[in-house]
Amino acid sequence: MGIHHKAIILFVDDEESILDITTEYFSEKGYHVITASNGRQAVEILHQEKIDCVWDSIYIPRNIKRQGEVMTE
């Protein structure tokens, strides 16, 4: 039997209800879900965790996006 990796998804949204719904749905589908309520929190998580997929809200302040771009260089 092979090793199975449970994909880790990071959801970023300032709406707590959106995070609650997506956490419940994707957890039931077998994914490990991590949430962040803002861009700074997301960047911190990305530095600490191995994330397979990031799903963010459409609007994240420009300075946070720049910080995220620098982080991936």
C-alpha cells in the first residue's frame, strides 16, 4: 500500500462564514483545510506550512500581494 498525501488547502477570506462553509465542505471531501482571515496571516502560514493549494478572496490589499510575490521569489 502506498503513502497517501492528504492535500492541504489554504483558504483566505475576511468573511468568517465563507471560511466556515469551505472548511466544512472540503474537510468532508478529505482535504486538510487551513484558514486565514487576511493576507498577512496567509503569508505567515505559507512560511510555516507546505500548502498544496491557495484559494483567496478576490480583494487582498496591494501591499500584501507584493509581500506575497517577494516571498515566492
